[in-house]
Amino acid sequence: MQTDPRILFGRRLAQVRKLKGWSQERLALESGIARSYLGGVERGQRNIALINICKLAETLEVPVGELFLFEPPADGAP
Amino acid sequence: MQTDPRILFGRRLAQVRKLKGWSQERLALESGIARSYLGGVERGQRNIALINICKLAETLEVPVGELFLFEPPADGAP
């Protein structure tokens, strides 16, 4: 793993959520996961576990693997 | 999710590991994750978190999403 998986996952989750046109608040409400926790996940600050990962994918109606399609960092990106 | 994600993930992890011809002990050694913990994950008893999920995929040299290709349960399966 070139970068912290928490950062990669958080970035990808936010991307999938935005592609769906959902706010963080809506995803929190529909998944039953606290908005503050979800914010921490998207900021790469939380080591989210299996059950909640699957809950988010189910809520967003994507296969779980979709949340792990991390983009390679751009050249020179931190 | 029709079945507990811990069960589905554990079953899939064991499947990917066996396809590679690795023992649980070897995966534990190469990933740095305790064998007893790994056993619990494969038995569906652990809510394994992001960092360790990514570590296992990296050790098994598969994309993380590969570990989430859950098979649909057979008819009449518990």
C-alpha cells in the first residue's frame, strides 16, 4: 500500500457518495452511521471495520469492491 | 446484506488463501497478523478493520475488492 488505506478509502467513499449526488448527512441518515464518524472516515481518520464498510456499500447500492477502487495518486501528490 | 458480512468475508478470505495454496499459518506470518486472530476472521468471528483488510489483500497479492467477491449462498444454505 503506497498510501494509508484510511486516506484512500475515505477519498473513494466521498467520491462514490458524490457521484450518487448524496450529501454526507444523507448517507449518514440512510446508513444509520453517525455523521461525525462518517466525516472522520472520509477524512481518513478512522479505521472503519467490515460491518460498517458493508453497510455503507449497501446503502450506496454499490458492490463493496467498488469502495476499494482506489485511484493511483497523481504525480507529485502528497 | 443477506448474511453476516463477517461470515461472508471470512469464507472468501479462506477461499482466496487456499487458491494461493497458502496455509493459515503462512498468511499469518507473511502479513504479520496473529494466527489466532486470522483464524477468528476466517471463522466469521471478527469485525476486521480497513488497515488489516488491506494488509491481507496486499500479502495475498490480490486487489482488495477480490476479498469482497462473496458467493451467493447455495439454496437452503444457512
